[in-house]
Amino acid sequence: MDDTKTILASRTVWSNLVGLAVLILGLLGFDASVLNTGDVAEAAVQLVAAGSFIASTVFRILATKQILN
């Protein structure tokens, strides 16, 4: 990895931020009932969080540039 990029250009960082935001909203008691009823909304939130962390792993494996501080 000889090339570099800024931290905001990293797909891994963005993927982790999305997952973290979803988890924090869940912990803070975000009311997803306006989006959908029942456990479907909760399942959707969990799927988004899981998908973002899976994506961050894939993006880290595929990365070709180093992140600058």
C-alpha cells in the first residue's frame, strides 16, 4: 500500500460510522414505530447494522490505499 487517502475517503470508516449510528440510535431508544409496526422495524435496523459491519470488513480487505492521520 503505497498510496494514501484521507480518513473521510475510506469506505471502511463510513461503513463503521453507519453501523455505529444505527447501534447508538437503538440504545437511545429510537422509536421506529413511525417507520413500520412491530418487530419488522427492529429487524430492519439490526440488518442495516450487520450489513454495515460486514461491508466494512469487505472494504478493509479490498483496500489498496493507506489512510493518512
